[in-house]
Amino acid sequence: MAIFVFAHGAGAGPESEFMQAISANLEQKGHKVHRFAFPYWQIIEQSGKKRPPDKQNVLDAAFIEEVAKVREESDDIPLVVMGKSMGARVAFRCADTVNAIAAVGLGFPFHPPGKQDKHRLAELENSRKRNFIVHGTSDPFGKPEWLAEKTLPKNLTIHWVEGGNHDLSRPKRSGLTNAESWQLISREIDAFVTKLIK
């Protein structure tokens, strides 16, 4: 069993259908999952008005503080930091600081859509033994052919979701519902983490 601290993306909070589904699936496999809202999202929830995400240093500090709270109650359980999109960037950046066993990114935004020169590959670098990204082959934030030309960290494994978009749902022709696609993704995450903590 591991405990996941799961960070949300820029445009959807911890109560999104995607995050709830992934969390529930992992909990069914015996893990613990902790979701939380970044400071800017808490303001959105209170005001009902959209606003841009916090700056990087604020996001990272909020994440590290949240991990510290979780660690107070679950210090003996292996920690995995995980995030969706923007939250994945935070998880990878903070993995060393919080001494997680791994960082997991779901739909890692390797670059803004259409702006491949403004990539974030440097954020993948940390000293964890293994890291894991689940990414759709149709995700405009980084296609397989673009990544194939890049040098990625040796401790990183990418699992490709065929036809998957940025929220890792698949096209109707796949015959899979979102729930079924997310179930398969959760199985991959569980297999990766289970191998690490054995």
C-alpha cells in the first residue's frame, strides 16, 4: 500500500470527475489517496469566479505543506506524489524535497499546445529511483513523435494511452467509456507502484 498526494490541474479542481475516478480506483486497490485544492482554487470555490493559477513558488509551497500534513498521520506508508497536468509538474518538481518514492504524472504538459519550443522537460529531472507518466497519444501537450526526438530522464517510464486526449479519455471508436479508460490507467499506476514497494 502507498499513500498518494494527488494535485489537480489548472482548470479543474480536486472534485473533478477524472480525479475522483482515479482516486476511487486506487483506493479500491488498497492505496490511500489525498486530494486537495491549491490556494487559487480555494478562492475560485469561494467566489465562483475564474482566476489564473498561483505562481510556481506558491503552488510548490502549498504542495509541500500538504504533504507534510499527510506525513504527520501516515509517516510509515510509502509516499507517491501524483498530479494531473499542472499538478504533475508540481509533483515532479517537489518529489525530491518531500522524499517521495516516485512521482506520477497524468497528462503531463510537456509543452503548451502549439508551442513546442517552450517545453518543460527540465521539470522531469529529479533523483527518484523511478517516475511514471501516463499520457495520451492525441494529447496536444506532447505527442509521441515529438517526445521520441527528445532525451528523457533514465528514471522515467511513459505509458501511452492510444487515442487518449489530455484528460486521458479515449475516442468513441475505442469502445471504452471514460470510466473504463480511467480504470485501465489506475491499473497501470497500481502495477508501477506495487513493483516499487515490494
